[in-house]
Amino acid sequence: MKRYIAIGCSGTVIGLLAALPAAASVKVTDGIPDGWEHAHHLSLNINQANLDQDHDGLKNKNEFKDHTNPRLKDSDRDGVKDGNEDADHDGANNREEQESDEKGDDNDGQGDDNDDDQGENNDDQGDNNDDDQGDDKDD
């Protein structure tokens, strides 16, 4: 009888220890959904946002944004690297938009990823009643 109790207790302890590494793992919050990272075989344990595994000129956060594959230089296989594509058809290629996002469009030295400016006067207010609080009208 003692053998069965000892085996049962050992099985419980082993089961708990087997679950421990999964519960103790730390996931990095890098702004890219874990499911997308997993689908593209990117590590969930390190920040992937600023990496460019396929060397196409786009960082992973922009690969996600532009719906391209971070493992293929030319996701749509049209002979043009993802960084040179114009995903949103606005005249600027994906790499130029990435650089613009990193520098920021509103000349405040803050990248768009860290910027809450919603106006055009670099005041972070974004309203329309121009008291120098977000638009270019002088009223």
C-alpha cells in the first residue's frame, strides 16, 4: 500500500514540475502579436520588433504592419524586395515609411511609434481652434 501512495505522490510532483517551465516563461511585449510571431517562426522570448531576419530593409514590426513575411525578402515573389514595395500605394515605399515613422513626421524628434502629436504644429494637442494647439490656422 505504501508503494502506491509513494508512486502517486511522485507522479503528482513530476506533473507539477513539468508544468512549471511553461508557467514561468516570460513573453516579451514588443507590439507584435504573439500569434503572428509564432506563425513566422520568430521567438516569443526576445523583442522581435526591430529585427530584420530576411534583410529586406523592413523591421519585423513593419513586416507585420505591411502584411509581409519577415522570413522572405520578397513576400509576393514579384522580384521587388518588401522594403521597396509600396504596400499602401501612397507613393512612398515601405522602407521610406519605416524611416519616416522612426524619425517622426512632425519634426519633434519623437518617432511616430512614441508620439501622440495629432496636429500639425508639433504641440500634441490636435484641435482645430488654433490657439497654436494643433492646426496651421492663425485665429
